[in-house]
Amino acid sequence: MSDHNIHIDRLSKVFRRDDKETVAIRDFTLDIKQGELVSIVGPSGCGKTTILRLIAGLEQATSGEVRIGDKVCSGPGPDRGMVFQDFALFPWRNVRKNVEFGMEVSGLPKEERAARAKKYIEIVGLEKFAESRIYELSGGMKQRVGIARALVTNPDVILMDEPFGALDAQTRNIMQAGLIRILDKTDQTIVFVTHSVDEAIFISDRIVILSKRPAVIKEIVEIPWPRPRDRSDPEFTALRKRILKELESENVMD
């Protein structure tokens, strides 16, 4: 069996503008096992999305590297799928055509595109809306289209950048439960950026807590309970308070 684990080794990112340098990420090292869901939380503006973009190959690291198995990720590739907060769907295409897009670009035959799109549209529970236009869908349904589009090309890793951040609280909870069901069906490796500690505890195998910029790993929290989890459980509540306290200590002004 091939190694699809993610190996992130001493990743650093410095942004340079005019004569000014900003160190965004410093010596970020993390291994993520195949089939694991790891969430990244941290103070606002600390570089969570930058880390995701470095893994995706959308940004170039100043130093360090990202590997999937033995392959160094030096740019975007089909082994990584991305789900964005703002959906990033094509409004002129229906659900099925949005899900098929990546396969079209790859030149897969029409019959195979249709069969794979049907499978993943069913996995995200949108089979009755396959021919619907994007403007006809709710926010949660749009995000499920985005997830299906990321899954359908069978990437080794799915990168999710606050995908439920724009949704109302009830829809967000529904989407979190749906993501767990999808994970059970596909055994996907997911790196998930969120500003919600509650969400991170509910869905994750591990939570990476970042410091304020320049971001370094402060702590990695293993979640000991099986999914689905009960948010009202005292242990859940206690862990949420502990992580929030850790984050609040980072937000204190110098």
C-alpha cells in the first residue's frame, strides 16, 4: 500500500513587501496519517490559511517542505483537493457539472465523469438536486457541492479552509455531522482550518493549536472520544474551555 501520509518538515514562510519582512510561519513540523482529520486553530491572523495554502502548493515556502508520501509538493496538484469558505462554485453550471469540472479538465471520458459525479453527489446527499442551478441551493447545499467536487477526483488529501464559517449555526452543525459521515464512507485525509474550537473538537482526531504570528505550534491535542460526540458532555465542555483559554492567552496585547 502506498504512503499517502502528509509530512510537513520545518515549514517557514516570510512575506516581503517593499523593505519590510513579516514572518508568518516558523518551523511548522507535523505528520498527518492517512484517514486522519486534523484541525488547525489559532488567534485571528496567525497564519492558519497560509499553512493550508503552503500544503496546497498555492504559496511557496521560504524554507522547509511538504511531502505526501515520498513526493515533495512544490506546487498545486491533483493529489490535493481544496474546499473554500466562499464555495467557489460556477453559478452558470448545475450541481452535476460543477462536480464534474475537475474531471473535465483532466480529460476523463464523459461516461466515467458522469458515474463518479453521481457517486459523490449521492455521498453528500444531493442526488435529488443534481440538475439544480447553484443559485437555487442553500448555503449548506452549496458547500456540499464543494465537498463533492473535492472528493470526486479522489485526492490523497482534502484541505478545508473554514468551509462552514459563512453558514448559520444550525446549518453548520448539520454540515459537521455530514462531514463525519462522509469521512466514514471515504476514509479521506483532511486538514481543516477553523476559528471554532467547538467545531474542531466535534470533528477532529487531533487539534493543532498555533501561537500568534509568527505562528509556531503551541500544542497538539488528541481527541480521545469516538465520533459522533456529545457537545453537552462535561468532558467536551472542559476541553473547549481549556483550548479557548490557551488561545485567549495568545490574544493578550504585548
